Amino acid sequence: MEQLATVWRAMVLDRDAGADVRDLPGIAVRWADCRFAFWNCVTLTEAGADAALTRRRLAEAADIMRAKRHPGFLWIFEDLLDAGARAGLPEAAERAGLAHAFPGTGMAGDLLPLPEPAHPDLTFVRVSTDEHLLAYADLNSRAYGFPLADGRDGLAGSTLWKRDVHAWLGLRDDTPVTCAATVEADGRLFVVLVATDPRWERRGYGEAVTRKALCEGARATGLTRATLHATAAGAPVYPRIGFAPNSPLSFYGLR
């Protein structure tokens, strides 16, 4: 949760210097209010929250989300809730006007350095131009089912992603087909926005480009520990690199 709050603060301020990055009692807001829904984020931050406190925080988070122009997600790290709050989460979320969007898993590992990554089909290129950024955005849009314009609204023109984020494209015959990035966050590398064009899935491309982003991030920073938030599609890939699951995660949107 702390990694999310740290990384997303930088990401949404990169998108909009006036973005909502408040740290409220029990809630961290990281909301760029752009069309790229992943940059519009609220998360619960209290450890050991009981059922009554969780119900209150869910209602408060939903009110924050309703006040925004563009949709986003409430991220809930279920291990922060006590047993009663976890058991009552679906009902409490529904009462707050929230709908479960998809599950995720927090993962971490002391896994660096890694062997120099390679894939016989791919050439790796670091994101360093506006054209690269648009390709990176389009891959994420295709992978997650967003309109292309929404993904581009999250990344187009970014200086941060060309300078401080170790973002890489995997090219097959000069066409971008996969991407991954790492960024330094509180003494760790955080893996962000891994995506593969659905037409080229199940070929090991996502694992290869993630290894590349980790390898280059470690080379640049000297860091050896990495963390990430995996979707259900990515969860089987990361243990092969050395990550271990450490927290179930749920994403909610407004109903």
C-alpha cells in the first residue's frame, strides 16, 4: 500500500501538477482526474481496520470518487483489514455504491541482479521519445480494454516516463508488442504498467520485457528488492522471475 501511495503520487503529479494527492485519515487519494483510469486512485491505509471503520472508509472513498469527473478505482489491500472486515467487504462495498472490478495480488522479492534478459523474437528499446510513449500507452489500452485515447491521456508528453522511469518496449519486427517499466520507490524498484498486445500473448513476451525493465532499473539504481501489484493475468508470470505473493488486492469502481 505504501509503495502504491509513493509511486502513484509521482505518476499523477506528472500528469497534472494540480492533481489530488491528499493523505486523509485512513485514505490516500492519488487522482489525476484524467481519462486513463489507473491514474485515478483511492486506497485505504489503516492497518487492522474493523468492520465498522471499513464501512465508514468505503463510504468516504466512494464520495471522493463521485466528486471526480473521470472514473477510477478504489484499491483495497485486504490484509490491512481484520478478519471481520474482510468477511464483510463485499456487502460493505455494495452498501457504499461500489462494484468489484477485478482482483489483484501484491508481490515482492529480493531477486536482483537478474541474468541479462533475452527473447528470440524481441528487440528491447528504452522509452525515450514521444513516439515510444504513445506506443507504450497503446499497448496498455489494448491489454486492459481501454480506448486508445484514454491510455494516451495518461502518458502522452510525459517527461518523467522518458527520464526517471525505466520503461522498455519489446519490438517484434520493429512493431511494439509488449512493455514494462520500473521506477525507484523508497529503496525498492516498483514494476508498473506491464502489458502485451492481446494478439501476441502466451509467448513469454511480458516476462521477457519485465526482466529487461528490472535488470536495467537495478543497473541504474543498485537496488535489489522489487515490488508490484499483479492482475490475475500477470500473477502466474511473476513467480517465475522470483516474486512471491504477499497480499490479496481488490479493485472497486463506482456502481
